[in-house]
Amino acid sequence: MNFEYIDKIRQKSDISIDVSEYHGRISACLCSENLTLEVLLPEEINANDSCLSAETMQLKTVLLSLIAETLEQLNDTEMSFYPLLSPDTEALTDRTLSLSSWCQGFIDGFGLVIAQKNISIDQIEQDIIGEIIEDFSQISKLTSASVMNEDGEELAYMEVIEYVRVGAQLIFEEMKVAKT
């Protein structure tokens, strides 16, 4: 699944979700809990199928596939997980905002599952997970003003994405250990 395809279908269905933020949220929820795919759908899509327009049904199908694909990537021993962000063809400012939204979605999703399920994490895992969540929090505060020089900051952007990718994967692995 790619960002542009999902966003195009989202626009046709007239559902107002930020694709990157949504992917961050479902990624965190999948890290934290074994959930049915439907639980992770946005509220306005998780209605009775007969009440949904054809465009919204198409978006629902695409999002269910995205959730399944994300879970498969998180479980992949080759660490194929990658945050769903604006494409590289977009300006660095737009991609930075997309990354910021993804991190905010991850924080929101992770906090929600931890609070709702009253999941306990031992002290070692708290240190590792807490540090990553704090870093994600800092990344979520990035704005368009954060990008000073598009040419010089491309490498830094790629390094931050790699950190986020590996951080999410590490949280998934740590939470898997915590569940056992």
C-alpha cells in the first residue's frame, strides 16, 4: 500500500483522516494488543456496511488491507515495517509534517491501548519504550518552520525516519515479550 493510493481513496470517500497519523495509530495499537482488524477502523467507517457509500466501502477495504499488511510487516523477521508517509516526490516540508503526524498518531494509539487495557510494562521495558515514545513526542512537534534548508536536511530526515521505523519495531518486539 502506498500513501498516495490510500489518500486518493480517502478523498473520494470524503472521510477526514490524516493517512500518516492513522497509520501511526494503528501501528501503535498493533504493537500493544492483539486486536481484531475492524476495531482499528475509524469510527465513521466501522458502521454497518449497508449504511456506507461505495467510496467509503472501498476505503474500508483498503484500510483493512493496510492494517493486515502493517501487522505482517511488524511480525516480519526481516524488519520490513515502514511508516506510511508522504512520498519522496513531495517537498521535504510536507514529508516532515507527515512524519510528525505519524509520530503523533503512534503516541495517541499507544497511550490509548495502555490506558484502556491497563497493560503493565516492567521497568526495563519502560526505560526502552519510554525513551522511544519521548523521542516520538519530540518528532511530533516538528512544523514546517523546522525545515530550514531542504537540500541540507534530506539526510537528517532519512535518519529520523530510520529511527522511527526501528523504534516502532523495537516497541513491537518489547511488547510481544511483555505479553508472554
